[in-house]
Amino acid sequence: MDEHMSGDGLTMVPIGTDFPEIRDAVRAICKNFPGEYWRKLEDTGDYAKEFVQALTDAGFLSALIPESYGGSGLPLRAGGAILEEIHAMGCEGTSCHAQMYMMGMLVRHGTAAQKDKYLPDIASGKLRYQSFGVTEPTTGSDTLNLKTRAVRDGDHYVVNGQKVWTSRAKHSDLMSLLVRTTPSDQLKRRTDGLSVLLVDIREAVNNGLTIRPIETMLNHQTNELFFENLRVPVENLIGEEGKGFRIILDGMNSERILVAHESLGDARFFINKAVNYAKERIVFGRPIGQNQGIQFPLARAYAEWRSADLMARTGAALYQAGQPCGEEANLTKLLSAEAAWNAAEACLQTHGGFGVAREYDVERKWRNARMQRVAPISTNLILAYIAHGVLGLPKSY
Ligand SMILES: Cc1cc2nc3c(=O)[nH]c(=O)nc-3n(C[C@H](O)[C@H](O)[C@H](O)COP(=O)(O)OP(=O)(O)OC[C@H]3O[C@@H](n4cnc5c(N)ncnc54)[C@H](O)[C@@H]3O)c2cc1C
């Protein structure tokens, strides 16, 4: 056990020993954004721009950009530690987390010209790179079947199609967009034919791109996107034409590992909050936490959180070393989301009726923790990956 405790005033659960200065600094920022800030945003449907600005100013959103481009050049695990602390403090990293995982795509697969053009401005906060357009309404989880088409016309691609659930598109300057550059029936390999384009949203809106917000049970700033003859310069192609699926998979591994850290932070939030409440709430003349019906779900949630934390460290280390990490990224995402959800359930149940009172922030975090079992990848698809890709069972699709 580490004696470095979470500084959120709810100090039951120890936190990781790594990056203590970063964790302290993130928590110091988060203290300025308490539950009432997030509740008010839910009331108005507004984007957490003050919170994102504070993180940008402190350099946390450019943590993974190499120092030569103005970032901090930190490893993926440091990005995870930042997101974990944000969530352990009751804040929401979903307002800006994409910037961290998409950076890897640009850094690993972008041309020197693309990196020179974009990375310094992203690092300084002048440009926001928060949007990732993959999912489509008619194909969903079946990414290899996506339909949004980009056809070469001189030194441009002309894009037509539709995306759904493209988060933060209204609060981002740049977007990574996965498009089909070769029709499916002309492919030798099913995994070819897709390409990644860097779209400048500022130029695209009203010039072939329409963004329509989707109302959800969360304040997630997510949208439908419609493309009608949007022209994207060929120089904005990231990596090789037709090889975009591999680039996206690489990006998805870092996304899964980073987003899993948010769930680890959520689990800490719920366990801390529930344990403190269980000690203080007196019913039948004794603390409710004296009852094993209250204790055991919390003890189990704690055990699940600790195991998920170990897998997250493994996944992040493999990614950093450039080793294959698909299995670990998926296991990390699965275990963290499950640990957070079980902790959320235990926390809400521990609070009895107060669990659904908005001022406790339990129900807000509970709704957000639930989403981690659906997006960015649903639990079933992770289990299918483990079954087919790791255990070698026959493919179900
Ligand atoms: C709030 C929110 C934000 C999002 N942000 C983004 C974003 O920024 N960018 C982006 O590209 N996408 C985003 N997504 C999309 C998200 O990645 C998808 O919702 C998710 O991948 C599932 O796709 P789907 O909703 O189309 O479900 P479907 O693919 O229709 O699946 C529906 C259900 O069926 C199950 N299922 C489907 N096929 C199988 C199978 N073969 N075996 C077993 N079960 C199966 C799934 O697991 C799921 O439970 C977001 C989604 C949400 C809700």
C-alpha cells in the first residue's frame, strides 16, 4: 500500500505511486470544479470550457506531445494518471480526453509537415483536437463495413456520408475521420480500404459538413455528422491510403487504456464516497457500514478496482514499449469499466434514497460510469475479441 492518499477529502483508497506530482497538480485544479459546476453544466447543456481551459493552461492536455513540439513528452501512463485523478475527484475527462489519445495517431503516423503544422499549436492550446469520427448509424460496431466515402479529385478527397456519436465536434478545431477510400467489393483484404483524414472542422462547417447535437442522459456533447461533398486536402491524409484501420486500431488501444483510467478514477470516487457515508450514516442505532450487506459489495468493488489497476499498468507499459497490446488494452477496458460500474452500484445502494439526490453527485457519476460499458467499445465486443483473438474460438461475426 502506498501512503500517498487521494487529496479529495475522502481519503480511504490509496492511489498509485507513480507520477505523484502530476496527480497532486491535477487534483489541485479539480478542487476548483466541484460537483455544483458539473451539475450546472448538465442543467444548461453547456460544454466544460473553463475546466478544459484550466487543464490546457496547466499543460495537461499536451502531456503526450513530444517536447520537440512543445508538449511534455510523457508516457501514456502519465496521461492515464491525469484522467484517473480527474475522475477520482468527481470531474469528467470526457470533455477533453480525445485530445490525448488522438495525439498518438498524429505523432506515430503523421508526416513531418503535419506534425510541424499542427502539434505546436495543439500543445499551446491554440488548436483543439478533440473529435474522432468512426461510428456510423448503419454499421455501428462493424467498423470495417463503414460507408462514408472519400473519392480522390485532384489534390483533394471529396467526402460523402454520415457519422453518429461524434463527440465534441462543436468544441474542436480538428477531427480524425475514418473514411472508405476503396469500395468493399474491390478489396483483397477486408482490413484494407479505409483511410484517416485530418479534417479542419472550422473550414468544413457550412462547406460540406453539418453537425447536429444528440440529446442523451449525459452531458457528453455528442453529435450526428453529415458530409455532403466535403473537400479535404490530400495532404491531410494521416498515414498510407487504405491502411487507416491499422492506424485506428493503434489509436484505439491507447484510447482504451486511457479511458480505462477514467473508470479507475470513478471506482475510487464511488468507493471513497460510499465508505465515508457508510461510516457516518446511523440507522437502527449503528453505522450502516457495520452491516455485511453494505460492506461486502464495497470490499468486492475494492478488489476489482485493484485488479483492474494492475492490468491498466501492464497495458500502458506494453503500449509505451511499442509492443503488441491489443489483449491488454481490451482487458484493461473491460475490467476497469466493470469495476467502476460495480462500485457505482454499491455506492448508490449504500446511499439509499440519497443516492439519487443530485447534490450528492452519486447519480451523475453513476450515469457516466454506465456509459463506459457501451462506449468507446461495448462490453460484448471486447468479450468477442478475447474469445476470437485470444482464445482462438470460432468467430461469431
Ligand atoms: C455518449 C457516446 C459517445 C460516443 N463517442 C464517440 C465518438 O466520439 N466517436 C465515435 O466514433 N463513436 C463514439 N461513440 C460510439 C460508440 O463507440 C458506439 O456506440 C459503440 O461502439 C457501439 O456501437 P453502436 O452504438 O452502433 O451499437 P451496435 O453496434 O448497434 O451494437 C448494439 C449492441 O449489440 C451488441 N453487438 C453488436 N454486434 C455484436 C456481436 N457480433 N456480438 C455480440 N454483441 C454484439 C453490442 O455489444 C451492443 O451491446 C459514442 C457513443 C456514445 C453512447
